[in-house]
Amino acid sequence: MNWKILLRLVFIALIINPSISFAESSEVQTALDYEAIDLGTLGGEESWAWAINNRGQVVGWSETTDGDIHPFLWEKGEMTDLGPPEFAFSGAFAINDRGQVVGFIGSDRGSMVPILWDKEQLIVLGPQVGLARAYAINNRGQVVGNDQDGCCVSYAFLWENGGELSLGDPWGNSYVQVADINEREQMAGSSLTLSPRWLRAFLWEEGVMTSLGTLPGGNSSAARALNNRGQVVGQADVGSGEWHPFLWEDGEMIDLGGYPGNLETRALDINAQGQVVGYSDEAANAWHALLWEDGVMSELSAVGGEYGQAFGINERGQIIGSSQTSSGHYHATLWTR
């Protein structure tokens, strides 16, 4: 299977699977104060930046000169291949302020293993087999991830101090996907309800998994990230096949508004200042990178083309993702003021 198709499948698995008042209208401004910086590749045509820490270190994955997909660490203008070279399909999802990186290694989409890179040491996180990936790590070194068996069975795990803890199956439907963990040990993710079977965003705190509900008109929601204030972002359906990004705080899910003319718009990360980033789907391989700030949705420019995706933001307001070059390929991108 083509690696670009594999990456799209991974994206789908990740995403489907004081208060700010946002207008429900879908007006979009241009983020003129942000500059798009091309982070390059590991020798191949395309790359994606997935996370950035508060030191400005960036991780993600890139095509190599051999056509494989490898995880990278970008720092001070240099992109480093995290390898290992014998695995053809691997990637990095998150990095904490200590420089610890988590992600997965594998030979193809059917054999992924969750990995922690710690001071050049490669650590396998538990005995998972199949579609296992580590998604997030906090500054205490606690790692969360998922082990998926086929399309409809998924178990979440917390890894710390060399040991693995299953988060169980509180709603009884054999499908729990955790996406993020903050410094307060709160976790956000998505799980299927028992009857009827709807996907619902949750907040996990002190062993209790609480549903965050849905937006008006919809039945499903998925949480993607949370900050240290306990604010959660993700996407939820609003009926008629549309998915809107949401911000959840203090028991309320707020609709951030969809991109004009698009059916799916999603929020993927939030910092302590309440800045939210994400993107909207226009068509296959055509996305709009977005920032929500002070009640306004703004589109981030690409490094040379038209489209982009924003995946992460740090406490300094630096944003990372991927955007089109003038050749039409997608390169890992840093947006900075």
C-alpha cells in the first residue's frame, strides 16, 4: 500500500477515533502576523510536524530518500532522523519539555509498536502487538497510547516508571482511545457508548471517565487534546453530516464554528492561553490550517502553496503542522510570530 494512503489512515484513526465566547458564524480571517517556515524533509518529498514543546523542539515524520517514513526531531534549523533505519513506517507524535519523544515504529500499518525515545535510548512501551501507538507524554514522563485490534476494538494504556497500566473499559464497549495527558494527570480521548453505540469525548480524572457530551443536533464527539487548565478540544457532529470543532470547559461544550463550505472542521490542540489550532477538510489532500484566538478563526498561510494542517501549539504560541510548497508537496511547517 502507498505510504501516503497509510498516513491518511493513521490520521483518520487519530482524529475520528476565563471563558471565551465564540461566534457560531463561520467567518475566517487571515493570520497575517504568523510567518510560515519550511522545516524541510529527511530527503524525501513530504513531511509532517506533529508536536512542539516549549523549547521549540519539533517532532513528526518524514519521507526519506528511500521512500520510507521515519520519525524526526527538528531543532535550531536541523532535522534529525530518529530511526531506527530497519523500520520502514515509523513516526513521532509528541515531545515533552525534557526532550522525551513518543510515537511508534513498524514495518507497515499492521505492525506498530509504541516507542519512547529518551536520550538516544529506544524503549519499547509494553508488550503490545498489532496497531499500538504512544500518542502523548507529559513532563513527568507519563505516556498514554492505544492498542487497536482491527477496526472496532481499542484499549488505552498509561505507561509510567517502566510499567504499563490499562485504563480498562468503563463504558463496556471494548473501544477506548486516549489522545492526550496534561501535567495534572488528566486525560482526554474518545470511547463508544454501550447503547446506542455513539463515539463520545471523555475527560479521565482520578480513575473516573466522564462524558463531555455533544454539540446541539449531533450524537458523536471526539476529544483530541487538553491543556493544564483542563480545557479540552476536539470535534463533534452537529447533524446533516457536519463536524465542528469544540472547546469544552466547566461542563460546557462550545461550538467554535465550521469553515465555510466544508463538512469537517476539527480542533487538535490548545495551550494554556486558550489558543486553539486545527484544520478543515476541503477535499482529498486539501486542508485549511486554522487558529482560533479571542473568538476569531484565522487561516494560516502555507510555505508556498495554498493548503495546510495545524496539529500543535506550545505556550509561546508557536504552531506546527504541514503545508504545501510551491511544488504541491506537503512539508513540515512552523508558524511563528
